[in-house]
Amino acid sequence: RLPLALIAGPCAMESRDHALEVATALKEITDRVGIGLVYKSSFDKANRTSGKSSRGIGLKAALPVFAEVKERLGLPVITDIHEIGQCAPVGEVVDILQIPAFLCRQTDLLVAAAETGRVVNVKKGQFLAPWDMANVAAKVREAGNPGVMVTERGVSFGYNTLVSDMRALPIMAETTGAPVIFDATHSVQQPGGKGSSSGGQREFVPVLARAAVAVGVAGVFIETHPDPDKAPSDGPNMVPLKQMEALLTTLVAFDRLAKGLG
Amino acid sequence: RLPLALIAGPCAMESRDHALEVATALKEITDRVGIGLVYKSSFDKANRTSGKSSRGIGLKAALPVFAEVKERLGLPVITDIHEIGQCAPVGEVVDILQIPAFLCRQTDLLVAAAETGRVVNVKKGQFLAPWDMANVAAKVREAGNPGVMVTERGVSFGYNTLVSDMRALPIMAETTGAPVIFDATHSVQQPGGKGSSSGGQREFVPVLARAAVAVGVAGVFIETHPDPDKAPSDGPNMVPLKQMEALLTTLVAFDRLAKGLG
Amino acid sequence: RLPLALIAGPCAMESRDHALEVATALKEITDRVGIGLVYKSSFDKANRTSGKSSRGIGLKAALPVFAEVKERLGLPVITDIHEIGQCAPVGEVVDILQIPAFLCRQTDLLVAAAETGRVVNVKKGQFLAPWDMANVAAKVREAGNPGVMVTERGVSFGYNTLVSDMRALPIMAETTGAPVIFDATHSVQQPGGKGSSSGGQREFVPVLARAAVAVGVAGVFIETHPDPDKAPSDGPNMVPLKQMEALLTTLVAFDRLAKGLG
Amino acid sequence: RLPLALIAGPCAMESRDHALEVATALKEITDRVGIGLVYKSSFDKANRTSGKSSRGIGLKAALPVFAEVKERLGLPVITDIHEIGQCAPVGEVVDILQIPAFLCRQTDLLVAAAETGRVVNVKKGQFLAPWDMANVAAKVREAGNPGVMVTERGVSFGYNTLVSDMRALPIMAETTGAPVIFDATHSVQQPGGKGSSSGGQREFVPVLARAAVAVGVAGVFIETHPDPDKAPSDGPNMVPLKQMEALLTTLVAFDRLAKGLG
């Protein structure tokens, strides 16, 4: 039972300077709190609610920034890919390839991600039962890659709402045999809830994160931003950067208790 | 922020001897663990899945047993009532009257329970949003009784399944202003899931109870039985009595951490 | 396969004159359209969202009005009961006793209704699967009354929303062996959706009613009012009386097609 | 208000001979019934529950078969695409490009499909509200292609279950302004319900199709197969070919009534 890990960063990569600023701040915070950090950002928001929403800086601009974050700060990095052709170039730089929830059953994408040899983190579709992820994890492993992780991010509950079933965490751990991450950011999303963008309930991030850590997870996924209300995506559900240290301190204490880590 | 309280006992009262045996055992356990106990049992299972299921020993036989549990063990007791006429006689003995989830919107029953002057614990209907409980709590208070508690016990999620939305706990606390209890037993019920009776997933009681306590609740509700598989009702989701001490020890530790109680 | 029947009337009985006015108008409409009518109204709204909502004129005032509707207009009447003690007096006058959805598993209420010898119409709880109604219907029959009907009125779907699963209609017909009614009024309710009262989507009543009749049902339940926006309850989902004739004409045509009735 | 159209064919293309056999049979049936036919088959099942399930004959083998169906039988054809690179070659042959439900928010795929100039039929994600499809349709139109259709195929309802909300049909028609298709085959799917494959409830295809046609739709989508239980995918929810004529005859009658088409 390893201590809790953290996947964090701004939802979308905005610029080199912004990425380094947030990564540096997060590294300092997590060093103080004593929790391992994987830096996350997206280079492309490929499935926005509306076609008019901003997309991101793109793969070519983002890869050197990920490389710089790794080299200068010594942090592992994770990003999400959306097409088969992105897997190889992204896999040359980032440590973990993330499969978006909507795409978690696209066999060819899972196989292409697996074939990079990098760890693959698959988000559970909002339309899947937790036990359905066993078949998903198997697609990665059968492609020759044992390095698969699975992430809970809420399940459809009526319209424009998700609910987090805490039973999903042990069920996924048992049925997939993979480390389970709880994504506290997207679990509080209200998909499509603002008409041409998704709403969110930032105030419930700590609530659900505490619950998940108490149940026992390998890691938590929490998007953060220096000024969420100005962020290009997922602003309503990102945690302000200055609140992260207190939140993580609490989560680490719950994790120690949950795992009996003295 | 008061320490976590426990509402516990066998789902249905089976006999005087059985009730005293379980209450005595629970008192010893909770004294060792250091958690306050309210003893719970039902005298009538008024809404069984099937009309052929057993109902319980009835109000007349149960009241003297509740009185004896109170007197001999010094424990407060709670039971659920189903009809207006039961409120007054039950209110003469038990400390907390519980309104079943299906009946949580029956105004006259809420008022009759309120008029006993006893604390009223209303279970949230499986068909209600957490914020809907504000109107329910108001019905009790407007009847002149400020002593209302509310209990989360899962919300309908597809057919024959409930899901526990941990956001409901702070939402109910804020919108009702009442102490919030998490019922870990009925939240893992699979209503009607076994054809002519309800199924259950006992293994998830500790999972959901830990999550709820980490979020922060006034109390947990956990039905227990020396031999759940022989119990007349809710056997599949009751926790074996011999597992209670370990479970409660964990929950008390999580509660102290959640509430910053040293 | 009998032709489609209609259960209709204003949600709450407002006064003798109002009841007779609506019943007379409905009788004229249904005579022209050629559909059998059962007149419905409630004498008490016992489970309002808020305790401050109006309740209705009460059992004593309502029974003579039901008797007058029967005698003067020759219409069978239906009303809902909420307590065991109401069954006998109501059963002396009305032709069909209706069990509200929240109360559909209260064994004693089902038995008391059954023992009147009147037909019992049980609404399916918003928290039940369609196959769960087999046990409910059995409770009525085991009390010695073969005259049981079951009514679909939507199932919980997230918060403050119901969804109508059209598969429920044949499933209930097959598993209960009872006539199946589709309640198009409460299926479009948004429970608690307006804070201290329920919202509704009147515009979907014809949509869901057409769907249900095309699938094949014994009857439809449609609340109507001369001026729904001034009605004391369920205004947002009642159909204006002046729109009923066109709606019923369409439904009768769909019913003939669905049942091959020339 | 145009008469009802039909999209039909076997879920997966199995071989040239099989495709021509089924297309020929369907053409004869639909000619007799008097309903327009678009022939559907998939060349690749790209998101199977399990990675070990069969995938299909592939794009290269399928395109000449689609061309032959068009030429010999004069039928328009539709198939689903999963990657941007498939859009152009598929668009050279087939008349309608279909976007799978899981992929309905992938902006680049929608744009690539739109840019073929072919009609684009987007299935509504199991995780979307009906009004969310307005943004999806806008993505196609903003790419310069006014030819967009939207298809209802059920929404997540608990685990491993979908429910068809008939209100979604008029809501999508109004909010997207596009023709609305009801997919009666996938609406009765039980996703992942058989462990390593999806279950289905073929018996409810006529039930839901009748309901949808009575509400009013531009078309129905019904997968069919000469021997569904031997089909490589979606067998449990495909309608046997020999039952199609009776089903379509009924649906056409309901459509005429629904649209007042004499």
C-alpha cells in the first residue's frame, strides 16, 4: 500500500511560462506536504461542449514544455491523447498517457497508447459500470503493456449531472487489479450545465476527495489554477492554487489513516 | 462539532432476550471504542417487498423491551413509526422517532411525530434531492418541534440500485440546519433485488461509512446482528456483531481527523 | 383488448361546484370522443413538497360531492387515500381507491384498501422497478381482492426529474397480470423542482401519452383544469380543459391502431 | 412532415454476399411496405466491450460492397466512422456518415465528417441531455455542412442499463432543428451486461419503436439479421429479418397517424 500520489495542474496548458509557474508552485507545495506529484495539463481540449470554445496550444507547442517541466523540476508528467497518431510523439516525452473518459472503449486508441510502453491512465466513461473497466484494462495489457491505471470521474446521473459512487473505487481495484485514481475535479463537473459550456461545483472537490481517500485510493487527480475563473476550461471546478496546500495536508492525513501508514 | 454518534441494533426486534443481548453487547463495544450509542430496532416492517415476509413483534410487545433497554442499560432508543396513531404511544417510551424514507413527505405523520416532543429523525426518500429535505425538516419545526435530524440512505440509481452521493451530506447539513446521519446499512441495499426480497452488499458498509465520516457527519447508522444470515430482514446488508468493534474504531479515528478533535 | 379508458379530473377537489362543472364538461367531451371516463380528484394532498402548501377540502366534504358526481352524471369515480382509516368510508362511495406512489409498499394500507372490495389502483413508486410491482399487486390479491390496477408515473432519474420508461408498460402488464394505466400528468412532474413546490412540463403530456397508448395500455390518467395556472396543486403539469378533446381524439385513434380495433 | 424513413441492416458487415443478401431482402420488404430505406452496416466495431471481440471486415473491404449495394439496388448507404482519416475515403462512397455515440463530442471528427459534404448523422451520447445536442449539431454546421441528423439511442440509467426518454425526441427536434432518428436497436442494449459483451432486449425493439413513431420522428434505425443469434455483434438486440415486414407495416401506420398523412 503505497502513500497517496497526486496528479495536478491546470486543465489546459496555456503557455510555457504559465505551465512552469504552476508546476514550480505545485512542486514546492507537494514537497512541503510530502506527497508525490505528477504534473498534468492538456494540450488540446478535443471534446468541448461547444465548437466555439478554445482548444489549447496544441501538441507541437506543448511537448517541449512538458520536457522542460520534467527536466527542470524533475517531475513526471501526464497528458491526455485523443487520436492514435498522437500516441507515439506524446509517448516520447510524457510519462503517463491518459485516455479521456469518452474514449475509454476505443480499442485502437488504447492499443496505440499501450504500444508506447508508457503507463496508460484510462478514465472510466460516464456511461460505464465500475466492473466494466476490467475489459478496458485488459485491452491495454493484451497489447503487451502491464502499466495501466484507472480513474473514477463520476457516472451519469440524470441530465447534466454526475454522481460519484464510492463503491466504484474498491470494485475497480479488485476487478482491474490496477491502481485507482479518484478525479475530484471532473466528478464535480455539471456536463453541459451552462448551455454552451460545462458547469462545476468547486466547493465539493474537497468533500469528494476526502471521501475517496478515506475509502483508499492510489492517487487523487485535482486540477488547479492560480485564477480558475479566468481559466480557458473547467474553471468552475478547478481549485485555486493557494488552497491546494491545506487540502493536500488533509488528504495526506486521511490517507495515512486509511492505509495504516503510521 | 460533536464527536460521531452511532445508531445501531438489529433491523427488526426479534424478542426481548435477543434485544437485550444485542444492546448489551453493543453497549460494551461502544464503551470500549468511546462512541455514543442510540439503540435501534423496528417493531414492525410495514413496507416489505412482499406481503408474505415477516413483519415483526409489533408495537405492544416492543415498547416494554425498549423501556427495559433504556432502564437497564441507560441507552437512548430509536424506532420507526408508520402511522399517525403510533406516534403518541411510541413517543412515551422511545427517545427518537424515525420516519421511514418512503414516508418522508407525509405531512400528517411528520406533524404527529413532531407533536410528541421527541426528536424526529427523517430518512431522506430514495426519490428526493438532498436540498428537498429542507422542506421536510421545516414541516417538523413548523409543528413546534426544533428537534429534527435527517438521514441519508441512498438515492435511486436505475433499477434495484441505490447510490450514495457524498455531496448530499454537506448539502443537507447546510439546507436543513439539522444534524446529518449516514445510514450505511440501507445505502447498500439492493431494493427488490432478490425478487421477493431486497438484496444487499454488506461488504460496502465500511466503505461508505468511512467515506461519510471523512466528509463529516453527526452520526452513522449501522444495523448489526449476531448472525445476519438468519435475520428476518435486511440480513444481506447487516454487519455481523463481531465485526462492529473494529469498524467503529476506524470510524472514530476518521471522525477525529475530520473534525480536528485531537 | 378493451378500448382505452380515461381517468381525469382536477388534481385537487376545490369545491362542489367546481367538481360538478369539470365533471360535466369532461363527460360531454368523452361522450363525443367515445372514451370511457372515470372522474378523479383528491380530497387531501397529504405529501406536499412544503408543509405550507394547501391540502384540500378533506374527506368529509369530498365524499358527498363524489356521490353527487356518480349519481347525477353516472360516472365512476376514483380518489387517493393515505391512511388505513380512510379506506372504509371512502370505499363506501368511490369506485376505485388509489394508492399514492410513495405509499405503494405500505402493506397495511394496501390490505385495508383491498378489504373494501373496491378496485385498487396502485401507482408505481418513483423508486421501484416495473417488475417490483408484481409483489405489490400480490399484496392486494392476497387480501382477497382480485381487482387491482397498476399505474406508471415515472421513475427517479437524477435529482428533481422523472423519466418514463415505456418498457415498464408491457413489463408491468406481464408481471402483474393487471390492467396498466399511464399517468401522463405526474410523469412530467419535476418533483421539488421549484423549491417549495414541484414543477412540471405540461407540454410533454401529449408526447408521453401518445407514446404510451401506441405501446398499448388499458388507460391513461390525465389531470385537467379549466385554468391550470390557478390550480392549488400540480398546475404546471395539468392540461387545460379546453385542450382535452383534441388530445383525447388523437389518443383514441392511436389506441384503435395499437389494439387493432378497426 | 415527410413520411418515416428507415435505416436498417446488419450491425456489422460480414461479407459481400451477406450484405447483398440482406440489402436485397430489405429492399423488397420496404418496397412492399412503402417506406424509404437507407442501408446500414459497420465495417469496424471500434469500441467493443472486450478487446477479444471480432472487429469487422475493415474499411478497404467494405467500401466496394457499399458501392455495389448502391449501384445494384439503388439504395443510399450509411456507415459509422471512428477516426478523422476515415472520413474522406468513406465519404467518397457512402451517403451518410454516422458519428458513434461515444464520439459525439469529438470536435475534429465532427468537422472532418462535415467536410466530406455528406450528410452527418450524430448519435446522442449516453451521457448527454437532449438539449446538449444543439451544440453538437452546431459543430457540424459551423464546419460548413447543413446536412446534419441526430439520433436518440438511450441515456445511461444506473449501471449496464439505458432508458429511452421520449421527451428527448421533440426536444432534439426543436433545439437542433435537425431530423431526429430513433435507434430502437441500441436503445434496448444492456451495455456490458454480459460481462465481456453487451446484452440486449430484442423484445422491446417494437415497443420503443412504436412509442417513438407515435411521438413523431423523421426515421427509425433498426438493425436486423437473418439469424441474430449467430451475428458477430449486437445479436441480442437485432430483430430477425423475417419479422421486419410486420414491424414496419405497423410503424408506417403509426407514422401516418402521427403526421396526419391520410
